[in-house]
Amino acid sequence: MAPQLQPVLRAHARGVRPGVPRTLPAEKPVSLPAGRVPCVWVVASHRELGNEHGHPQKYTVMDEAGTRTLVNLGLQPVCFPRVPAGRLGLMLDMVDGVLLGGSATNVHPRHYGEEPLHEGMCFDEGRDVVALPLVRLAIERGIPLIGFCRGSHDINVGLGGSMHQSLQALGGPVVHWEDPNETLDEQYQERHEVTCVPGGALERLTGCSRFAVSSLHSQGVKRLAPGLVAEAVADDGLIEASRWYDERQFAWAFQFHPEWGHQQHPRYARIMAAYVDACWARLSSRAMAPAGPDPAIVLPEVA
């Protein structure tokens, strides 16, 4: 890692800076090294929004909390919208990490062999067509990968897993979804706790076996994808964190939002610091190794 960033990340890992509002990671001056910095591909979402005349208009958007957090931690977010399948590898060679953020949309269930549970569900098939193959390609090429909320669903489905389409319909003792009448601050507060797998990578990374997390999701992992390992579960057994089985490859999926609370939450800070470390390591290694799949990584075929 660049020595200029080590004190910053140590401060984040200790937990937090007073006076920073919860609504979004605060914008602040960032001291960047004189040379190159890791670039992180923030996968775009697609929304229909009202324009200045009140008419519906389609927009390509990036996750603001994720991009601001990346900049605050010394990385540079970039975005390549609607990349054709044959160009994914070319664009991936230009970055040192991939971030799949949250969204109000869901991965279309056709990608795991199901039909939508009911009419009116919100999908983003423009994101699906980029995100799902990108997940596999990032792992094949050893590029650090992190997903939050909907992004964790992209990772699970992209590798061959499936989703519970409605946690509300399942019932259970844990409320995973936000109340639409809550303020944004309230929605991103810690809602329930998760328990780490004893002796697992997340327990070692966070330094604790159980901690509180934010929770804003109506879907969750039903079948964990081949190659992924569960690292934390909620009290109802729902998987809240998972990773690629080989710890040498940084590829993590979090149902909660460490990119939002990392200034106040020491467990989140350690997660984000580990991702930053992985991106710096990727940048350092890019000049020393040719691009292309790691022959030691064999991904299972997705039906």
C-alpha cells in the first residue's frame, strides 16, 4: 500500500472521526500520492427519474455513498456504463477493483431459473447484463471485488446462487427491510446483529464474533453460490456476509452497508481498509504480471 495512506487507514480501522453526519460519507480534502492511484469500477444502475420539466427520463447513475467513500479512502471511482460483453475484459484491465453498490432494484430471477414472485417488482436488466459476467471475470483475473446489498446479490447470482425474492413473505424473527417512513439516517442505522463464523475470515478481519449491522433489503441469499463461503449470519440464519473460498482473492459480498458507516463503525472501517489494501496491491502487481485469467482459478459453470 502507498505509505501516504497507511495513517489514514489506521485511523479508519480504529473507528471514527467525530462530527461526521450519518447521511453520507462526508466530502473532505484527500491527500493523494503523486503517482498513480487505484481505480475502482463502480458498476452503474439505471433509473427513470423526473427531469427539470417533470417528465420521466432515463438516467445512468452511480452509487453516491460508494463513490464518495472510495475517494475519501484515496481510491478513484470510475464507471463504464453498458459495456458490451465482448469488451468487459478490456475495460476490466484498466481498473484495480470493482464495487457493486446497493440499489432499489433486484437481480431478475430468470438468472437463477425462477419467475418474478409477483407483478410490479423492480428490476434493472441493464445492470444485470454487465454485473453478472463481470463478477466472474473479476474473480478469474484476481481483481478485488466487493458488493453491498444488491451488489452482494449480483455476486451470489453471478456465481450460480439464488435469492429469496421476498423476505417479508418468509416471515421470521428478524426485520431486514427498512420502513419507508423512516428518515435516511434511521434507515441506515444498525437494525440487527450478525454472528461471524467462529475462526472465520470476517471474525479475524473485524476482531469480533458478533456485531450490529445496517439492514435495508427485501431479498436475501437462498442458495449460496458454488465457490462462496458464508462468513456471517443473522439470527434467523440468513447469510449476511460471504466471500470467495480462496482468501488470496479479495471477493466479498455484504448484505449490509460498510461503505455508509465506516467513519463511526470500527468493524466497517476494517472491512473497507482491507478492500483498499487489496486495490493498492492490485495496482502494484499490474506492471509485473500480464493480464488474463489465473490458471489456478477454475469457476463452476453457471446454468
